[in-house]
Amino acid sequence: MLLVIEQLLNGLQLGIALFLMSAGLTLVFGIMQVINLAHGSFYMIGAYVGATVAAQTGSFLLAMVAGVAAAGACGCIVEVLVLRHLYNREHLDQVLATFGLIMFFNELTRIVWGRQPLYMNVPDGLTASIELLPGLPYPTYRLAVIGTGLLVALALWLLFAKTRLGMKIRAGAANREMVGALGVNVALLYTLVFGLGALLAGLAGVMAGPILAVESGMGESILILTFVVIVIGGIGSIRGAVAGALLVGMVDTLGRAFLPAILRTILAASTADSVAASLSSMAIYILMAAVLVWKPRGLFPAHG
Amino acid sequence: MTKKQMTIGCGALFLLFLPPAALLGGEPYLISLGSRIVIYALAAASLDLLLGYGAMVSLGHAAFVGVGAYTAAILSYHSFAAEPLFAWPFLFTGSNSGLVVLPLAALTAALAALIIGALSLRTTGMHFIMITLAFAQMLFYFFVSLEKYGGDDGLSLPARNSLPGLNLGNDSHFYYLCLATLALFLLFASRLVESRFGLVIRGAGNNNRRIRGLGIHSFRYKLAAFVIAGGSAGLAGALLANQTEFVSPGLMHWTLSGELMVMVLLGGLGTLFGPVLGAAVFLLLEEILAIYTEHWMVYMGPFLILTVVFAKHGLFGFLTGNRGKNG
Amino acid sequence: MADTLLQVSGLNKSFGAVPATNNLSLTITRGHIHALIGPNGAGKTTLVNQLSGDLRPDSGIISFAGRDITRLKSYRRARLGIARSFQITHIFENLTVAENMGLAICAGRGHNFRFWRHWRSNAAVARELPLALKRVDLHERADMAARHLSHGEKRQLEVGMALIGQPQLLILDEPMAGLGPGGTVELAKLIKKQKGQVTILLVEHDMDVVFSLADRVTVLVYGENVATGSPEEIRGNPLVRRAYLGEEH
């Protein structure tokens, strides 16, 4: 039982990282109708800059600010220099150009930081574990990540539900033509939304730094998971991003943790382990396929 | 003779005489580079059927290359280990004969394309792109988890396939096998896009709503095109496995799907022959840039972006004035 | 003599709280050109979408040639003989004129899983293509990509495609929209040429066109059929004059 709670927390933590990634990206998809493969690059930039600043200054807080700012700034620059020219182009052009961006950023990080992965220390004060329940210690840092993620989700909800800017963004995601009709400076709004998305991705990147190795190409594995989240949740829908991120986070984590044990009850141990390894790595994609068959436009489609 | 025919003719002559020329020039390495180019050209041209004609932006084409490659490798692994691949409904211990392996590789990839296509083609646009990418990634992880066949580390082929009358261990023989396969595919595909089927695919790619208005249920045509393209990519995969005598999940990594797309775009979308040129230019650029810098991608990326933003019709269009079917 | 081709009864469709089609009944007689007029926002396109199967009504019955088609999908209706052209030109821009027409010809003839033979060598295409191009005066444009046609020619192509396969009912949704005076005259002539061979439901703003072509006219206001009659009757109907024509003239 304690193991289940621990894994649920791990699943929540993956879900939160995925939510930070997909919240921004789903808005970019929904509002600008542009497919952006380079979103993972902002995650990577956040992680690299964060790791570097943390190593230089020893302050995780500073690292976080720097990583998030760098990712957000990169996002705005990329939007102005590249993405802006792609809004009215075909999806194929967008895929290719943003693929070019990935090549560029991945190689650039190799030039600047080398081929060896960077490792980031868990911030002081968060290195210990907290005993959540008797017999259930859980790393404080991971709890902090979960807490931060929940706070950001709350802040996003406030932004979208309570502010004028948020309402404009939501209106834009549900109906693109409306943004122009509302008399909004569309170009600025697009840059802002894109920058916000990049910033959130950067935050996810910095927070992943002490848990994962910071390396070139790290953005793409989470990018593809993010796509799965968006497909499940529905393009342009924040609610869908929340639901999709939690579903994917839980299914992936719990599948990896418990499928071997479950399968061992019905199969021979060696068969069970290899089947479980295959199944658990494919679980979220099978989940996606199931959602597709059931609701091709995702659980919470934003467009009618 | 039109400019297009001349360009294709020149290309064909060049490819046809590459092995003797390379041997004469004392650069036999060029033959295996040539094989690689021809194999990737096959994969890229098959992707062009989807991208350029049916407007199906599949970002998972490498998965089918990988499935074909693994089929070839697994069949030959079992054949050399004399270990049954399956015992029911009949005993099958794999095979190393190209006559068995190549068609089976294409069939397996086509089957994978049938399943993935049937699910993905329920959607369009951005959904389709993300879903094809996700399913390709699923196959990637599936092969990573296949410990029996090397998992992450991949699987070596004991030898190249055998074919009556050819010695595929000989690079020139192997090169001509690849070239003949490519030529057959291009012949088939260029007939295909001008057939009734091709007309429907092009129509659906151009304006799917209108196709429905005509009373055509485009899903099954698109699915058939997806299966044909997937099967052809599988064939390319089997050839690739033979060429390097090694397969690994890296073959179906999504960056390879992206690179195949780049080849199609570089050469010219919706031209079939363009992607052949695109594959050649991409792989040669990679070879040449790698001599000068290990960081060639940092130049390739912006080059790609500029190509997308400014040059829409690819090299083939530049050479022939042919802007492709959907240009 | 009154041979009913299309019968609509009690049709309702609303978007949210707004009724776009309001308890609408309508009868179209075989062989007629039946015009549908009404001010902007009267729900003409909504009605047409329900007739063609692109939109599902909330309630009501649509029957075509005696058969209930209310629940049939658009492509099934197309097979039964309902052809439509769209308000926004809907052709295959990247295909040539001949390919556009060829696709329309192939569409009505079984499956298209023919992978090897050139589409032009299909017997039906070889037989019908020249006639079809000629019918809408596009035979000289056959090998031009459709996106290079003039606006009026695109309309001609669209009507030509809709006519292929001898549909029983042709729905023309504002065919004159965006055409210059010359184009309008050409297209009106073309439509007149089809009279008697095919039943036409003509949705149109241009009153001169409507009154010169139509056998029957239905006036739609707020999704309701407020009057149906011969052009003379409609012209003389005080209700219609007030509700609609008054605004126009």
C-alpha cells in the first residue's frame, strides 16, 4: 500500500512536468494553429542554463529564475524570428522548420556545454526525505516539485479565469478568428503566449535538472510524451492538458512499477518480465490509441 | 525530350555507372555510400506519396523502415541460429533468402502501417502529425524492450541475404539490387499517382471536404496509400539492414523520420524523383560537412529553416521547372 | 404533373438558443428550378447543409424521391443523386481542370482501387470527359491547374462537376457570389441550359437571376418558409415585399 502511494506521488510528479510542458504547447497549437516541434528545446535550455547557474552560484533559486528567463526569452526570439513566418503556412512547413530549430539547439548545446551530460545538485535544504506516513519516506525535493507545479497550475488558472489577458487567450484558443475581432494586438498576443509556453517548459526543465541528466536531446523524449498528452486532452484545452498530463503520468509510472508484479501472477517470471517491459513502455501509447478510437478529437476538444 | 525527362535521365545514368566509375577511380567506398543513398531515396520517395500527394504529414515514417529492418534481421537471426521463430501453425525457422526476407519485411511493415494508419487517419492536421510520431515512438520503445533481439544495443546480421544469381556480399551486386528496387518503386509510384487511385489521393490531399462531397469515402484510399508507403519503407529498411548488417532501435528514432521529411522537401514535394535527389544531397552534405565540423547540424538547422521559408519547390523543381503536384 | 422530388417537413435546427431552421416545410418538384431567397442570416446555408447531409437536423424529415434520407451521410446522399456546389468555391485547386472533372466522373463509378492504368484510359472517363468539359465551356482549359482559372471559370468548373453523373437534384449555393456582370450572365446561361434535365435548388441573392430562371421561389426569413410560389406570386406578395424585397430595392 505504501508502495502504491509512493508510486502515485511519482506519477503525480511526472504528470506535473508534463502539464507544464503541455499547457503552453496546447495553447500555441490552439491559438496559432502552428505545430511546434521545438518546444522540447526550451525545456532543454531551461535545464542547461539552470544547471550552469546553479553550479556557478550555488543558488537553486537563482538557477530557477535564470533558466526560466532564458527559456522564455528564447521563446520570444524564436517566435519573432521563425515561427511568425509560419503561421499561414502548411503544417508540413512548420514541422520542417521547427525540426531545423531542434537540430540547431541540440547542436548548439553540444558546442557550448560539450557532449557530457551535466548533473545538477538537489538544492540545499531539500536533500532530505520527509516521512509522509510511517514507513513512507519521500524525497523533499520531489515534494517541492509537486508543490511548485500545483502552485503554477493555480496561477495559470487565475490567469485564464480572472484576467483580461487570460480571457483573450482562451477566446483565441477556442476560436481563432475571434481574437482579431476583439481588437487585440494579435502579433503581441502571439509572442506573449509563445513566450509563456517556453517559460513554463523552461521551468519544467530546471526542475527536472536534479532528477535527470541534463543532456542534448533531452527535450525530445518529453516532447513526444507532451504530444501524447495533448492528443489525449484535446488541442487548445488547458483542462485537457491537466487531465491528459495526469493520466499519462500515472499510467506510465504505475505501469512500470506494477505491471511486472501483476503479470507474474499469471505468467512465468521471465516471460512476465519481458512482456511487462514491452507493455509498460507502450502503455501510454495504447492509452492514446484507446482515446483516439473513443474520441478522435481528445477528451476536452476546445474547437467545436 | 522535356527538361524533366533529361534530369531524370542524367540522374539514372549517373546512378547506373556509379560502381564501375568508383572502382576505376579507386574509391570503392563510394559504392556503399551510393547504396545508402539509393535506400534512403526509396524511403523518402515512399514518404513523398504521403506528404506530396496525399497531404498526410506523417512524422513516423522511420518506424516502418525500422520494422522492415528488424524483420530482416530477426528472420536471418533465427535462420542462422536454427531456432524456430514460431511453431504454429507451421514450423518456421526464419530465412536468409532475399526472396523470402524482402517480401516479408515489406509485408510486416505494411501490416504495421495498416494498424497505425487505421488509427491515425481518424484524425487530420496537427493531430495526425503528433499521433504518427507517437506511434513511431511506441515501436521504438517496443524494440528497445525486446531483450531477445538485443534491446537497446541492436542486433547484428550474420550475413547479407542470399539471392539466386547475385552475391550480395559484393557491394556492387548489392548496389544494383537496391537501384533496381528503387527503379521499380519509382515506376510503380509514378503510374500510381496518375491512376484513378492516385487521382483520388491527390484530390483528398488537396481538398478532403470536396472529396466527400463527390461521394468518395477517402479514408480507405488514404489508408491504402499509407500501407503502400509503409510497405515500401519496410523494403527500404530490409535493404538497409542488409547494407549495414546491423539493426538497432536507432533506425526508427524520430529524428530519422524528420530527416526523411527533409529529403523530400529538399528534393521537391510531390515529384517522386525529387526525393531521390534530396536523399543524395542530404547524405552527401552530411558526409562533407562532417569532414569539416562535427557540429554540422548547427548549420543544417538554419539552412533547413531558410529552405522552408524561402524556397518552396525543392531542387528538382529548380532543375526542371516542375513544381510538383501540390506545389 | 406534380412529381415531388424533395420533400422537407417540420425541419428544425438550432445553434444554442438560436433557431436557424424553424419548423420548415418545403416541396421541390422534379424538373423545376426552385429558388431559395431570403435576407442575410435567414438560414439558407444552414438549410442547404441539412439537405446535403453536411449538417444534421434536430428534428424533422427530409425525403428524397420518396425515400427518407434524414439520417444519411453526405456521401450516401451524393450517391442517391444529390449534388451540391458550395458558397465558397470548392474545387481541387492543385489539380488540372481535366483532373477535377475526371475525379467527379470516377466518383460515381464504383471503387477507385485501380493502381496502374492511367485515369484517363478509364472507359467512362474517355467517354464523358470531353462532353463534360464542353458542357461548361472549359475544354480549352483542360490541362490548366484549376487554381489559375478566373473566378467565373472556377464556378463553371464547379457546376460542371456537380452535373456529372446526372444528379437528380443540383443544389447551387449562391453561384453568382463574387462574379462580375459578365460572369453572371455566362453562368446564368449555363444554368438555363440545364433546365428540364436536372432539378435545381438555387440559393441566390441576385433577384434578376432568380426571377429570370426560377419556376418556383421560396422565401426564407429567420429559418421559416414565409412564402412559396411562382416568381409572379412572390413578386406580388405584400408580406415578402415588406420582409425582404423592400430592403433590397
